[in-house]
Amino acid sequence: MSKKESPMRTILVAVILSLVCSIVVSVAAIKLKPLQETNKELDRKLNILIAAGLVDGQAHPTKAKIEEQFGLIEARVVDLSTGEYVEAPKGFEQRKAAKDPSMNVRIEDDIAGIRTRSKLANVYLVKKDGQLDTIILPFHGYGLWSTMYGFLALDTDTTTVVGLKYYDQAETAGLGGEIENPKWRSIWPGKEVLNEQGEPVIQIVKGEAKNEHQVDGLSGATLTSVGVENSLRYWLSNDAFGPYLAKVRAGEL
């Protein structure tokens, strides 16, 4: 066997090619990261706006339109134990904080199936003429196959739904995945998620809803529907956004 065909030469060429490819991929990842972060932030804003009914998600609004409409929204951070607004730590991200032992709490009555949650939470406030118009709350919980992340928009009474938008889930396409279907989302506005005592009463039911506290379930997706109900009941309870919503109702915030 000639030197050119030696196993060592083949290995050397393979190693060099691997190194070159690794460098190219690393450089590309570094170069693309700012763009990816920008797109991620734009997508977050779009989903908040859709939940609040400020843009039509099916109309594919431009970046300029999204930024213009998001200018109506004030982003705040709430301490869930007190319901008070607080200054967020630098670089705070609620989803990451939920996995950080120094920033999370373990959930005892874990109906949402998420085990832990961040001590702090984002809230988004739509202001019109200087007055609070809509409150948008992030929420999440486990469905059949995945943790489902969404935004719930409420009127200032903290009870009436303005809109709901899921943006990250891996439920079965055509079944549980229909939580992102605009047709299903369109039945949420006007529903009431809390009773007069501020307790969560929202229900996802089989068949047709019979009152303002009920929403039609997803056909063939019972466990996903249960997951939606449990997620909302947890995040609207006194273990999560309950103290904050109580302060809003009382006019203390």
C-alpha cells in the first residue's frame, strides 16, 4: 500500500475535514444568534398581541406593525407570592427561572403537571389613554405529550377573557394541536374564568358549552383539553397569579 493510501493519511484527512466543518458551523451559529434572538423576541411580541386582539395572526403583520402595536403594551414583573410589581433581575426569563433552584418554587398541588414555577412572572398591560385596558398573563401546563405554553388576555375585571393564544406545544396534529386553531381560539373571548370570589371556575367540556364558565372541548383530544383547563386553573389560583389579580380588582395596582 502506498503512503498516499495509508490509513493514517485517511484518518488525518478526516480529522482536518471534521475540524473545518466544526469551525464553519460554530462561526455560522455565532453569526446567526443575534438574528435568531431578534426573531424569537418578535414572535413573543406577536403572540402577546394576538392574545390581546391587537393584531390578526392570520394577516401576517409586518415587523413594523408588530413593533408599533407592541408600543401600547407595558411589560412588568410580578412577585407571585405577594402580587406586587418588582424589579426583575438582569436578563430575567421566566421559562429559564422556572428551572433555576435559586429562582423557582416547587409546586405542591401540581394540577398543571409542571413541578416547579418561577417565583417571579411576566405580565403585559395594554394601556389606552393612560388607563389599563387588558392584562396578558403567560401560562403553561402539561397536555398529552408536551408542556403547552400560551398567553391569556383578560379584561380589567380580571375575569372576562379577551383572548387566548398558544405558541409552543407538541400535541397531536389535528387533535390536541388544535389548541392553536383560530376557530377554537375564537370561542374564548367573553368567557369568564373566575367566579365572584376570585376562584378559578373555567371548564373545558365535552360537547357544547352551556354557560359562560365553559368552553367546548377539542374533539378526540380529551387529555389535551384537561391539560388546558388544569393549566388555567393553576395559574389563576392563589398559588400563582391569584394575589396579583386580587390587587388589580381592588384597584391597588
